[in-house]
Amino acid sequence: MRDLPGKKEEEKNDYKELFFKFKPVEMLIFLKKGMGPKYATQVSKGVDCTYSHTIKVLEKFRELGLVVFKKKGRIKMIQLTPNGEEIAHDFEGLARKFERASSEKDVKKKEEINKIKK
């Protein structure tokens, strides 16, 4: 699985692997990052997902009231609703907590290895 949008590939994070296995969470967070609405191709590339899967997920988000589509010429722009923004914010907070927990686990593991070496 690829890390969350905006992050370079890093060491495997067990917390993210367990809790952020599906692209929809990544899509919500991606839509929240940056300024203004985005279009489906940007989302698809941003979360490393096929265009057709991205469209299906975005349509489901629309049905759930998490996003709205706005036509801008021939392009359909996607924007989070206030509820979608709040949910994305919550997932983003969880992602930060998982990062901290993973870092703490790595520090403990290194300390254990150093004790064994002594």
C-alpha cells in the first residue's frame, strides 16, 4: 500500500497498514489538502488509484453528502462539504497519531537492539 498523499514512500507503518487499507480514506485526506476543489484525475493520481475506481468512490462520497460536484466548463470539480471536511480532518488526525505510535515503536525496538548488543 502507498503512504498517505503528500508523503514519500517510507518504511512500512503497521498502524496505517491495518487501519488505512482502503483508498477512500486517502481520497478524503487528499481532497482536504491544498487549496480549493480538485478534479477526478488529480485525485486518482494523488492517491495512486485507477480513474474508474476513483470515480466510483467519489460518486459514493456524493451520495453520502461528503462531496459536491461543480461543473467548470467541461471539467467536473470535486469539493468537500462541511461534513466531508470534518471527517477528512478526523482521519488526518488519526494518521498523525499512527505516525507517532509507529515512531515510538521504532525507538523502543532500537533501544532493545542496543541493550542486546551490550
